[in-house]
Amino acid sequence: MALGKDYARQDCAVARALEVVGERWTMLIIRDALYGVRRFSDFLARLDIPRAVLSQRLQSLVDAGVLEKAGHEYAITETGKELWPVVHALARWGERHFGDRAPVRLYCHAGCGARLAADGTCPECARPVPLEEVELRPGPGAPVRDDPVSVALREPHRMLTPVRT
Amino acid sequence: MALGKDYARQDCAVARALEVVGERWTMLIIRDALYGVRRFSDFLARLDIPRAVLSQRLQSLVDAGVLEKAGHEYAITETGKELWPVVHALARWGERHFGDRAPVRLYCHAGCGARLAADGTCPECARPVPLEEVELRPGPGAPVRDDPVSVALREPHRMLTPVRT
DNA sequence: ACTCCAAGTTCATTCAATGAACCATCAGGC
DNA sequence: GCCTGATGGTTCATTGAATGAACTTGGAGT
């Protein structure tokens, strides 16, 4: 399997997780699903991913119980929501070590407005912030994408609430 | 790029991170590097990865500053150590949702012996556990691999300390 | 029935993963 | 000096997935 989900001989929970979310594009699909993207065409517009690959990845994620399909919408499940710490940790790491400009997007506590700490807690409230209370805000490093979904996300947006295009 | 590091049009820290650590095998290499694996042949034995791919991945990680090569050893850098929250979060997620048997490996606080909570804190000491104080212990789900590195890791092992084969 | 559009499939091409075989370098031993 | 084995790679033919364009399907509205 060229890039795939097969770490068969690895006796390890990390490998098990990567069989589900370790393929190319998958983590970005989950990121967007956490943001509230739900429609096939919206994932397509934001990811620049071939339709065939998107179709296959969405199906895999549904099979794994990370997404749930209802009509033409893919919504993230509880299992999927529990990937938020992984996505957040990756974002902070990428930003800290490979962010050539200012952050493009900030994760804030909707209640008090403070930016989340690296460990996902709110520095103001001194407690972990549940995903539902996280608000996406555009950061100082202006994003350049101009597809409808990315444009919609230039406004502050509560995590998990469907993105309207 | 088939599976690769190219998420060029993604204006996002997650994508930036995945360009470095998102390719097949890379995260497992980092997992092992955090455990203390350092030699080419040891990664090879534990991962069942083609030599050519391992060689290329190690080089990429050195280029990105995640690993550091000294002689014939690849050691993890500070940048690499900061991926521990990502690896730990992935492991807990994989274990919770896709662990068909009992955990193969436990992450414990070397001081008090308690198992780390999902957020990386020690439930006994009620504080975050620095990577240096994390101890690997074999879990109740017996691992089946019998390469020298995996065998060595059946003993309790402090994170980052070189694995002796 | 007709139109439109989002969703998804098909397919030829490209490019990376795979695994076996080969090469390079170094450390002992003779 | 020269053999021998161990380690750390590189090379290369093959396989299979990613890509992107073209095509098909299915439902909503009129």
C-alpha cells in the first residue's frame, strides 16, 4: 500500500490512529469538519483536492465513525471531535516552528476572548476549553485564499457551527 | 506530489505542520525517536519500512530540524520533542476508539508511577509532566513484535534515553 | 418532462512506495 | 597489508495510489 493505512505489523495505538487519519489530506478534512465545513463542494473548494480522493477519504472517515453522513452533509461525530487536541497541537507546533509570517488563524475562548494556550486551556479562565466554546478568528497574517468557504471563515466563527456559503 | 509534503495552497499552520510530519511513516519515526531509538538499523527493525523510504524520511526530518544527525545516530531536537503532545494525543485517541485489545504501552509519570491523563498531566501530581519524566511501560495487551528494539522496550524505559540493543 | 446543479465515478497519466539487490565505509582479526 | 562482517546507505524495476479532466448520476425546482 503506497501511502496508505496499512501499518499492520505495528503494535501501537499511534499506528492504529494513523491508519484512520494518517493518509494524505485526511487531517485537513478533519480540520475543516471541526470548523463546520459539511458539504462535498465546500471541502473541494477549500482543499484543492481531486474529487476522487475527497470522495474516498470521506467514505473512509464515515466507515471509521469519524464523520456521519446525512443527506449530502458530512458532520463530525463525537469520535471526530476528540481529534481536536491533535489538530490544535499540530497547529501550534506548525505555527511556532514553521510559521514564516504571523498566524493566519487564532483559536480563542468564546467566553472571554482570550487566545487558547498551547495545551488547549484558556489562560484567563485557567481551565480547559471545550470544543464548543472555541471560536475561530482571523489572525494578523492575512490569508490569501478566496474560495467562498475561506471567505466566510474570515469572520469570527464558532467551532462546529455549519459554515454558510 | 502523490502523498507528499505539498499542501502549497493551504494557508494554515496545520498544513504547514503536515508538510513536515504528515507523510507516511514520518510520525512513527518520530514516535520511536521520542522513545530513544537512534540508529538506522533500529528504526528499520521496528518499522518494517523500506530502507530507501527510511533514508529519505530521516533526511527530511534532519533538514526540517526535527532530528539531528551525529555520526551514525539520529537524535531528536527540541523542535522534535515538542511533537510529544501530538503523538500522545494520537495514541490516546487511537487507543480509545480503535484499541481492540488492552493498551500495548502505557505512558506513566516516572516520579509517582501514575498513568498520564489524556491531556498529558499526571492525575496524582495534578500538573503537566515534562517529557523527560515520562516513562514507557508495557501494557496488559502483550505486544507481538520480536525485533531487538521492541524487546528492549518491554522493560520500563525513560523517554528520550537511548534504547540499547 | 426539462433544466440545473451538487455529488460522485471513470480513466489515462504521473509519481511515490516497495522490496530486492547492490555498493560504501569502517573495525577487527590475521 | 588484506580479508570479513556489520552498518548504513543507494539503485532500480515494479506496483499502486494521487492527480485532474471528462463524464455520469440523482435530486430539486418549474
